[in-house]
Amino acid sequence: MHNELETYSTLENTSANNLTDSFNREHTYLRISLIEKCNLRCTYCMPAEGVGLSPPDSIMSANEVLEIAKTFVNSGVTKIRLTGGEPLLRKDFELIYKGLAELPAEIGITTNAVLLDKYLSLFKEKGMKSINISLDTLNKKKFSDVTRRDQFDRVMKNIYASLNAGIQPRINVVLLRDFNENEINDFIELTKDLPLVVRFIEFMPFEGNEWKTEKLVPMASILQNVAEHFEGNKIERIQDKPNDTSKNYRIKGFIGSFSIISTVTNPFCDSCNRIRLTANGTIKNCLFSEDEVNILKVFRKNEPIMPVVKMALGKKHRMRGGMDTLEEFSDPKKNQANRSMILIGG
């Protein structure tokens, strides 16, 4: 390891300090998981029996999050998203967010919105433009079924509160066949009179979530469903932003829009610019990679973390953690060799 670090230290001095992998993908987007705990128990995110949590002393402190984030921003990161578990469960969340808001980077968050009302004034004060909110159904009973909790009314109230605060909700909907695929058009109808973005996400495999291809609602089926309901000539394609994970659309005349994140059937790995930092301080160079590198231990030794980060990026596969084909991606021996989603941070 020592020799590898020396090699990467040399590279760092000659590469303009950017975070580029072997496929020439520049990484400017850091996703930081703040906590492994959640106040919901979504079936696609964690197994019914729960997950084993990391020891408390292995979780990044507020100061560690801020100092590590600063190092990434100094190395070219321009966007940071806070995830979990449920990031708003952190008792020191406000301290972390205020500290990150001082950095020259866009700061976003993904939340289940149960606790969102407590922080909307802070987000508005710091100029947050949009917020990602997980919501998989508009049916109260089905919400309880998929989350194993009764928080539907509170989540919906906080979505509207976000709109009233001038912060655009971007609703993340994980589609599961025979569960919520019949609600696709209901979600899109919300965008008729509200400035929402609804993002349909293909069901992805993680440890313990009982993923099967039969549960998948692919991008092609989503578009066919929408075309039949709204008439094909009313669907407008929206220009995607650079490094977008989503294909973006709107119904002509609607205020809001909808998107499809097709990780399984139409992956977007060629333009990936994301690095993931778990709550216990490990770097995942891909959501689906089983390989992790602990930079928190390095940080706590007062050693530079960027050589280790660059080493991790140097091992990044071209696609989905090395699962290049749908057949490989559908193989439980490969797609389950990863943490549960709640322990990764999305």
C-alpha cells in the first residue's frame, strides 16, 4: 500500500489534482451518507430483519464530514448530495449542513421527508433550489406496506410545504411490478399544475431486497404506458444536463416534468461523475461495486486522503461494478455481493 500511495502522490502533483478514472471520467459529484439509520423500512432498501449497523465510533463526526468534503471540493468536486439512511436523523445535521453551505459547491439532499418541516427554513435561507424526496406510492395503505411505517400524511404535508417554501420537490419513485406500476400516470398528473419533477427509478438489486427481473418495470414499459395514456404526440423530450442519470420528459402544457432513471436496462455509466462516501468513511467508486476503500482511517491518522481516493477511482470499472451485461447484472451471485442500499447511501 505504501508504494501505491507514493505512486499516486506523484500522479497528484502532475494531474492538475482532478479526480479522473482510467476511462477519463472526471468525478465532480460526491454523495455523502451521513447515517446508516432510517425512520422508514422500505422493502427495496433493506431486508425485513434490518441490517447490522457500524459501531458508533466508526461513523464520521460532523467535523470529519466537513473536513473530508472540503478536501474533495479542493480536488474538483462541485456538487455534494447528503444521503443516508435518513440524513435528517443526524442530531448534528444543521451543523453539518451549515458548514457545507460555506463551501463553493452545490449542496443537495435526498430525504424521505418525514422530518423535512424542521429544516425547510434553513434550506430556504441557504438558497436550496430543489430537494429529492423518496415517495413510491400515492396510496396511504400501499405506503405503509412498502415502508413498513405509517407516515404517508406527514410526507405529503411536507412535500406541499416544500413547494410553499419555493423549493422544488423532485419525487423519486422506485417502480415495482404489481405494486405501483399502475400509479405511473397518477404521479405524472401531479406535474400538470405543480412544478414537480417525478423521477421513476428502475428497481435495482442490493443485499437482502429480493431483487428479481420479474419485479422490474423497464424504461420501455414506462414510456409505452405514458404514451398510451397521454397520447404519444404530447410527450416532449427535455434536454438532459451533462452527467444526468435521468432521461427527462414533460407532457405538453404541464408545469412540471418527469424523468426515468434506467440503471438496469439503459445504464448511463459512460458519463458517470459520482463518488460515494459511506457513513463509516469508505469510498465506493460505483453504487454496485463490492470494493470499498476506507479513507476515514487514513484521515484519522492525519495522512492525506486524496492518494487513496485516486487509487479507488483507478480501479473503477467501465460499467456497474464490472457487471457489463444484463445477464451478469441479473446473477444473484454477483448483484448481491454488495451492501444493502441503506448502508451505501444511494
